[in-house]
Amino acid sequence: MLRSLTRFFILTLLLVGHVVVASETTVERWGIFEASWQGPTNGNPFTDVTLTATFSQNNTTHEVTGFYDGEGVFRLRFMPELTGDWHYVTHSNRPELDGQSGSFVVGPPSAGNHGPVHVHAMFHFAYADGTPYFELGTTCYSWTHRSDAQEEETLHTLAGAPFNKIRMCVFPQDHPEKNQRFFPFEGKPPRDWDTTRFNPAFFRHLEKRVGQLRDLGIQADLILFHPYGKKWGFSSMDAASDDRYVRYLVARLAAYRNVWWSLANEYDFIREKHESDWDRLFQVVQHSDPYGHLRSIHNGTLIYNNTLPWVTHASIQNGAAVLDPERAMIYRDVYRKPVVFDEVKYEGDIVKRWGQLSGEDLVLRFWNGLIAGCYVGHSEIFRATPDPWLAGGGKLRGQSVLRLAFLRKIMEEGPADGINPIDKWQDERTAGVPGEYYLIYFGRKTPKSWPFRLYKEGLKDGFSFQVEVIDTWNMTITPVDGVFTTKKRDAYYFEDAEKKAVTLPGRPYMAIRIKRVGK
Amino acid sequence: MLRSLTRFFILTLLLVGHVVVASETTVERWGIFEASWQGPTNGNPFTDVTLTATFSQNNTTHEVTGFYDGEGVFRLRFMPELTGDWHYVTHSNRPELDGQSGSFVVGPPSAGNHGPVHVHAMFHFAYADGTPYFELGTTCYSWTHRSDAQEEETLHTLAGAPFNKIRMCVFPQDHPEKNQRFFPFEGKPPRDWDTTRFNPAFFRHLEKRVGQLRDLGIQADLILFHPYGKKWGFSSMDAASDDRYVRYLVARLAAYRNVWWSLANEYDFIREKHESDWDRLFQVVQHSDPYGHLRSIHNGTLIYNNTLPWVTHASIQNGAAVLDPERAMIYRDVYRKPVVFDEVKYEGDIVKRWGQLSGEDLVLRFWNGLIAGCYVGHSEIFRATPDPWLAGGGKLRGQSVLRLAFLRKIMEEGPADGINPIDKWQDERTAGVPGEYYLIYFGRKTPKSWPFRLYKEGLKDGFSFQVEVIDTWNMTITPVDGVFTTKKRDAYYFEDAEKKAVTLPGRPYMAIRIKRVGK
């Protein structure tokens, strides 16, 4: 009963139950190997039955936890990180599920499959195969809690958008309550739930959407808890229910290579939980996930201690922090981890202060974040849209998206290991790789000229550079004629040997890109 | 052999060796009780002889470590935190020092003695008796490594200056090497030291100066290690020597109520040590100091993890962080501890970028830090002074000092628990206590008017406020006629019921102080 789920997805985009055992099953690297067996249906199979398996290849082993998928079916999923022959054997407190074993072959990844995303070079990200991952996220809290038509429309929009990550809630929000198709537990809405019994249909639907995101090259930053569903009560369960839910979710979804775990949105606004609960839940995720997918927690006004070892990167809400790169880079310095400003206010036109950025305002924040060596998140909320992108997905209306596609291109053309602030605490507008690559962003300033001047780190006399002027809003890249050649100016800076300057158009939102071309 | 060291200091400003036993000795609360005995002089008394004592009053006990003070004298110091009768008994591996006991009476503190400074209200400080302590520090790294005349001049300057904390190095710097009077260890300069044998004269001199600071109401932020004395080698000792030195220093100085422990200046520039060394040294201090004096570490470019439990407050070098309050408050949010920007560049005129602030530049940084709910440190370095204040103390020449005295007055007239940002991440210029007290700082902006408008937190319609206009540079406080009365404006703000505005002079460095006066 084994099959490559990845290939299966490509065929049907639907997850189904039983698959047939085949001793020579081939799974792609970072794809999903899945096995299932019929087991007991009496009692509560979610809580009474244990099922784990040891997957091994030579000295590499992973302990993987299975899950009950309803109708007597017990299922195990595994994401192989190595090609070659793998073997597994199951362990269960029920004889029919214990000691089941098998082998399968893992082949190379298919085109576009670079594996899961991990932290790279302290402040950045990369796929497991080494391909750079330049985070450019959006947020649609409840896009998987809508009609099929709207969910398909969201996927269609994402297919044409620049985003490579989406933040999305597992649990439904309070609104719109009438259309809520699936609930995570058995029971009756709004709050009569048996939290010991999961609703497999809810999770199959989520998995289907996560798989579709994967096939679009988009990371699913799954928000495990949020404070926006008080009607349903999923943010105020007891600790045992929280832990059981988290373990079940991880057992089902960890094999999807594009999953990230976001413990909560605005965690501090979930008044029923204390910080020790989040510490514990982080560790439940950490110890349940065999693959170490990225883990973070998103704040309201109180910042979680992101230095703790179970946090892989900081997920920050602070719109003011990306109003200038010096602010943003403080978080980086303090955490020594990647910093993603997942919420910096949204493009929109509502009366709330958090939803009235212009397109220019939001794109400015992305560029400031980039210059700080961090990453920034998008969303939008317009009054003309009763179910805005932020809540329900659908169509994008804002002015920022095109410019963010342009920004993504700039990032992808840049250094593979990302860029970092240069001359930190002295120069708030320059990032890059010393001696090799510089990106200078002027924000709302409107200079007419920039004297070619670079901080000394990585430079010597006689290095030559090509310069381009970038209009980040109008999305143009204009090469500057000739090359600039470094000459030491003083104890701190190099300048052009002929003291040349770069002419700028006197408009806001301009940047300069400088690439080493000689010596 | 007991006496109140505090009174002794008042008499002579010098610490001497043996004192006579007196069974009815009286010590003031947070003063120093001292006892000494003759002990062995053979072998190495610094390392061969152990001496501790248990001090007790009812259920309160403290384990205190003594130290060898040379010439056969073993000494114990204790800072009593409670008034009333105390008893002590010694423990030693030498019979003549073991089981020595005695009693003494602790009376009320003398005028100006408020006890040691501790963290208060998460982000602020207070003395042990509850008196607010509004940190306003300066730095003279090596003022205790100069001639007696210059050191006395420094004390004279400090007596007339606004500073209530001074950062100072225990170990000497490389320069000026010729005048170095005392070294901490037996041996020969520059590097032939026996780190198992301390030089009591070195420490007695340091103690004398720390005691004089105490009598001036100034906290001594003792810098235990620094990277500026490579010639002497005290930053590259082995771990056993480091630990022994730290324990000896703490044994001698912890009883001084005005001591703070700064593990290092620019810790990351001491290349011989790793972060694990600092973790360990922090814990050596923490476990050696019976009183829990404040503990911090000052960074170069790499920020130490100030969330760790042995760090009582963040001691930050980052001049750019106090160029606007939003930057500064990020550290506060992240650490949930007091943040002291101990180095924000210095007032001066040298070619180095860190020593060329104008007086206005430095005072601006202090005010920005204040609005962020943090604290800022001063120093100065002028070319006309061969031994500048930053290195050797002496006289102050800068323009900032007077304005910092004015700032200290503003702080002391403000709320006892300190002020905090109001409407964080939305309003970068307002701090205070919601509904009660507001301080609005305009920095380099030059508004001619400020429409009376306050964030809703703590406000209702009909509250009345008195308003003053403060010129932080020219040091004037100008009351605005009449009162301002709150009326709800919109979902976020209150304004004056008659929509009154406050007239401003269109100069930089202005502030507005708003105090609740009615309803």
C-alpha cells in the first residue's frame, strides 16, 4: 500500500485513502512516501492506537508518527531526504499494525523540487539542495475556509503572483461563519467539540491545498493557533487538546516539503495561553517533526523570546520597524537568525491604521527590509472587497504586487547567500556583499546625484564596478555608462578614482545597484 | 575587629587594615560591615586558604566570601540589607580562621544612602528603599589609573556634574603605560604576572575610589575585562585565572552598595574569549555576589544574548539606535529588561566617527533614548585634551553636560516609575504614563504648532491637562496658558475640546510636557 504521493498529486490534485503495496515503489527525493493499513475502528482509534515507524537508510534513521485517517485506515507519511534504498518497520500497540515493514527506492527530485527551506548563512534561507530561497510572502488567513470556487481562484491568483510563501490559518476565523465547510474535530458548531476525535475531511482538504501550493513553488506557513475564532473556541482548548491537535497536524503534514510551522498569529492576543504554553507547544512541534521544518511565532504587541533554541527565525509584526533599515536590522543583530517582518501593516483603504498603506508605502517597507538583510510580508485589504485578500484570498487589487515581482527579480539576480547591511549603524541605506555587490536604497529621499563612495570593507584601490540606477516603483533598471574604479579616500571610504558621481532623477523610491566587474 | 566601613570612609577616605573588635559595633543599612583576622602567610594565602562566613538575621542568611588582603590579614565584608541584629560565623580550612563569630547591630541608613540599585518596573531602575533611580551615566575608562591629583580632579568634576553612574575599567589600558602605578597581580610589567597572587594595593586603591563615588551618589559600573590593554595581557588570561580574578574582585567589592558589574567593554573585540566564556563569567559573578548587583555586558558589533537570565539589563553600544526612539525601543521590546545605551558615540572633535558628535547630537540621543523608555550614556573626547575625559577623567569641556543636568531634572520631576512609549510603533515621539503624564520630543524637527492630540489609552472625555513647552537645548520650561480638556476625536485619539493647539517656536530640540491636573 505504497505510492509516491507527489506523483499522485500531479495526477489528480486529490488525496485518497488506500494505495496498493508495491515492493519497487519509487518516490522522489523530498517527495512523500505513504503507506496505510486497515486497523481497529472500535473505541477511539485517534487516541487508543499508537503507530510509529522507523525509516532507515544505512546509518540514517527517522522515527515517524502515523495517524488515524478515519474508516479504519491508519496512515504513515515520510519525506525522504536522501536518494537510494529506504527500509521501514512499524511499531504499534495493535498487532495488525505492528512489525509491518517494506522497502522503497528514492530517486532524484523532479523539476522545481528543491526540498524544504532551511536557515542559511545565519540570516537567510535556502532550499535543501542549496538553491537560494528569497522569502517574499503574503497572508490570506482563511483562504482554505472558503468555497471551492474561491479557493481555486486564490490558487490561480497565486500562480500569477510573485509570492513564494503564504501565511494561512489551520483553524477557521469567526467570520464568515455560515460558509464554514469543515471543522477540525468531531462535534457540532459552534463549540460542542470532541477534541479527542479529529475530522479527517478537514485535514484532507487542508493537505490538498498545501499540496497545490507546493506544486506552485509556494511555502505554506501554517498558523497553528490564532485569536480570531472565539466563536469556535479552538484558541481556548486545554493543554492536552492543544498538544494532541499539534501532534496530529504534524503527523499528517510534516512530510510536505513546503510546510512551515507558525505557532500562532498575534500569540499574545490569545489571552487563555501563557508564554509557557507557547514554549511547550514549540517543543511539541520540534519533537514531533522529523524534518525540522521552520518554526516561528508571530506577535501582537509583545515580542516572544526569539532567541530560544526552538525558534528557527523571527516572525515579527512591527510596521514601524521597516520604515527605515536601521530599525529592522536591530532585530537581526539581537536574534542572529533570519528575521521575517510578516506583518508591516497592509495595502488598503480601511479606517483601521493597520490597513491603509498605499502601494508605495508597502513597497518602501519591502525595500527597507531587504536593505536591513531581512524579509517582509505582504497582504491587502480594500473596502470594495467584502472578503478581502487578507481574509479570504480571491483576487489581488493592490498596486504593490507588480513592484514586489520586480523586487523578487532583483533579489534573485543578487548574491546567492543574500545581502547584509554594509557599514552597520553608520550607513542605513546600503546592503550587499563587501567588495562584490552593493544595493543602495534612497527610500522617500529624492537625490539628484550620488557621489560614488563605498565603505572600505572588502575594497582595495583599482577595483572596477558597473553601476545601474533602479526605479523601484516604475520598475526600470538603467545602466550607467562606463565603470567606476575604487581609490582610497580616507580612513573609512573608497571613492571613484576620478571622483565621478552617479546622476539620479530626483524622484523617490530610487536605488543603485553596483556590481564588481574587474580586478 | 569590626567597624562600620562607611563611617570609616567618611573620616579618612582611606581603607586600612586591622580594626579592633567591638561587640556593639553599629553599621548602617547598606553600609559595609568588615571583620579581619591574622592568618597564615606561608605558601600562597590567596589560593591555599578558604574563608567564608554565614551572616544571619532570623531566617535571612547570606554566605559571604572573604579574601586575603596581604601581610597575613584575612578580611570579610558584608552589606546588610536589613536593620537589626546580625550574627556571623566563619568557615575556613585553617583553624585560626574557622568558627570565628560575632554580632553587630544595623541601624538606619544615613542621609543619601538609598541602598543598591535594582531593576524596577521591568524597564527601569530604583534604589532598594524605593527611591527612583534615573540612570544618567558617563564613561571614564581609566580614571582610577592616573595620578592622585588627576583622580581627585575627576572626583571634583563629578561632584559638580549630573552623572549618577560612571563606567570604569578595573584593568589598565595600554596607554599611557609609563604612569601605571598599580597592577592587579604580583609580577613584573608588562606581562610577567603570577595570576594566583593579587596585589592588594591595586584593589585598595580601586575600593577607595569606588567608595568616593558612592559618597557622591554615583554608581560604579565596573568593567571587568576590556580589549584595550593588550600590552599587559589581562584580557588573554586562562579561564582559571579569569575566574579567580572575578571571585577576588567580587569578594572585595560586592559589599559596596554602588557597584554594578559590567562583564566587559566591547566583549566581542576580546578575540581570545568565546561566548561560552562570557556565559561562564556571568555565572561566576552571579553566584559569587550575595547581593545581586546589576550585571551587564557591553558589545562591540556583535550583540550578546541579553535575554539570558544572568543579564539584569542590556548595555548597548549602537549610536544609530538613539537617532530615533523607534529604533531604541526595539531592544526594550525584545529584552523586557532595562536598556542602557552605554555608548552612542561621544561628544568630541577627533577624526574617528565615534568621537565627533556635537553637544546637540549627543543631547538629542539622550532625549530619544528617554522617549523610548531607555537610558543613555555620555562621554567626551577632544583633541585639545591629551588625556580626554573618556580615558582619564579630569575636566569636562563639552556642551552637553549642562543640558544633561537639565534632562536629569526633567526625569526626576517625572513619574517615579519612569516613562514608557505611548502608542508604540505608531507614534515615535511620545512617552509617559497614559492618562497622566506625557513627554513629546520633536528632535531636529522644527514645528511651529502642535495640535493637542493624545492616544486614547488611559483617557476619557473631560480630563484636563497643563502643558509646558520645553527647550531642551536652551534649558527653558515655558508654561502654556490655560488648561487643555480631552474630547474623543476618533477611534484612536483624543483632542482638546476646543481643538486648541500648542504654539511652538520653530526651533529644533523642543519638547512638550503634559501633566494631568483635573478629573
